[in-house]
Amino acid sequence: MEGLKDKVFIVTGGGSGIGAATVQRLLAEGARVTAAGTNPDKLARTREQAPEAADRLLTVQFDLREEDSIASLVAQTTDRFGRLDGVANVAAAVGADLMARDQGVDTMDPDAWAEMMRINVTGTGLVIRESLPALVASGGGSIVNVSSLAAWQRELWLTAYSSSKIALHALTRHTAHAWGRKNIRCNAVAPGVVLTENVRTGTPPEVREALSEKTALPRLGEPEDLASMIVFLLSAESSWITGQILSVDGGLTMRE
């Protein structure tokens, strides 16, 4: 894609799933990338998958709940590569324990709600805040936030997760409006059901089959499907797109 070679990007959640696929796609396009995540073993696996690009890949262990950790992530990136051209905010709160505590609004667990918002909204917002000076110094750039179809779902559970993802839409549009004149774009992608490692191992085959029957296309998503859209939005080929929430869900929300 146009405008990616030698550019510098941060990808949070870069150790697995959509984040790892985004890292690999950016490296394949000639970009320099910081893959950030909480699990050092998963980050090591991301590095092992791109031996030919070792000099263009930095892995950083960080915590979206810690302001200093986020600031350090951006600083390490600019220290290593000298600039910053874009950020893919893929990391999110998806731990099984936290999800199990996220039920209906009538049984809301305030601690689970606060943790979900702290990671998915505040953490993402802090990554954006810390990245803005470096993006401005580079003459502009692109920010891509990863939302979810859960932002629009009608389920009676995952109240906090759904609310955090719709909050990302407001954060995305605010950032696009406030920083557009600095040549900084901000968009979000809203994935449908994606066959990440967690989904493959944690979802029974019959459930995956039932989910695939709800999509317009005859399959569920792969991490690479989302990576393609994220990388497009980071590239110069999307230079007149900003403030948008783009569904990448195989037509699931269209069917609904």
C-alpha cells in the first residue's frame, strides 16, 4: 500500500490475534513497527514470525492501565525509530474473568465496569494523548481504534464491554475533529466474530457454525481480514477518510 515503507507505527495488542496480524502486515509493507502488549511470550512469538524484519520491529511490554507505561511505550518508539506516523489501538480488556463479571445492567458489578472503562476507553485515550505530539512533529498521521460489533448489539449481557466500545466511537470522532487541521486522521473499525486463537480454542465448533450462519458471507473473519482494513486506514491510500466507524464483519450487522 502507498505511504507505508519506512513509516513508524505502534500497534497495541501486538502479541496475538488482530494486533499480531496487523504487525505482520505492516512489516510486509516495509514499515517500522512497535508491537506492544502485556504478555512477553506472545510478543516473542510475534518477533519469531518476522525474522527478516528484526531490525524494523520493536517489542514493548506495557500496561494500558498505567499512565507511565503508556508514556514509556511512545518514548521507546520515538527513541528507537526517530518519529511516529500512526497508531493502531487494538489492545482491549478481553480476559475471561472480567468478561464473566460483565452481565446485565441490573446486576452491574461496579468494579468490572470501572476496569473495562479504564482499559478500553481511558487506556486508549491515553495512548492517543501520548502519541499526538510525536504525530504532529512528523507532519501528521493516522490513528485507528478497534471497536466491536458489541457497540451495536442487543444482547442482555456484556453491558460494560459494549458501552466501552461505543465510547470509543465518540473518542474517535472527537479526535478526528479536534486534530484534523494538524493532518491527523482518526478512524475506528468494528469487527464481527473473528477467529482469533481465543475464539478457536474457547468456542465450541457448533457455536462457531451457528455464528457463521448469521453473516452474509459464508465464513467468520480471520485476523488478517481486520489487519487489511487497519493497515489501509494507516496508509496514504485512505488520506481523505477520517472520523469514520467502519464495520468489518462479513455482513453480520447488515443481516441484523
